[in-house]
Amino acid sequence: AATAGPAALAYSHGPVAEATITAGDDGATLVLLAGDPYGEDLLMFWNFVGEDESAVRTAREDWEDADARARRFGVVEGYPGFEGEPTRAQIDRIPSPPMPSVKLRPRRNK
């Protein structure tokens, strides 16, 4: 059994055949991630994950280009992420930090 309070994370080590989720009085947001772990090492930079450095750099380039971003990552029109009237800056995407000048190292999957 795993229990999480507000703004917390609950996780399981290993398979779970059944789960019961109960929201509090204010409701809940649930993100469920499941599946077998990748067998290979992966490179990660900011929000980008790839099998090699080229894939990560390409994902970042696509994120920074408006047309490529819409094709690859989709568009969420008018999502402010909070209640109230959003400003344009609050609707626009978050820019990626620059890629480091050094070679990325994989995150070992062992």
C-alpha cells in the first residue's frame, strides 16, 4: 500500500495488480506511470529524453521552433495552468535552457 498526501508522490516497487485511489475533499490530480523499465541507457536534458545525444538535441531544437514544436509536441490552446485570466506570457511555452557545451552522459539503467 502506498499513501500520499497533498503535493506528494506515492509509488510501488514492483508490480501492482490492483490500486484504489481516493480523492480528498478538494479532488485530486493523478498521473499514472507504468511499464517495464527501458533496457538501454538514456540521455536526459531538461524535459528531453533520448537514446543518444542527437535525439535530445533534435528534441530541444524542435521545442524552440514554433512550427516544429506544434507538429511534434502538439498545442494546448489557452491553458493558463491556474485560475483567472492569463497573460500571454503565462500561456506561452517555457523556453528550454541552452544545451551544455560538453558531451551529454547517459543515465545508466543498472
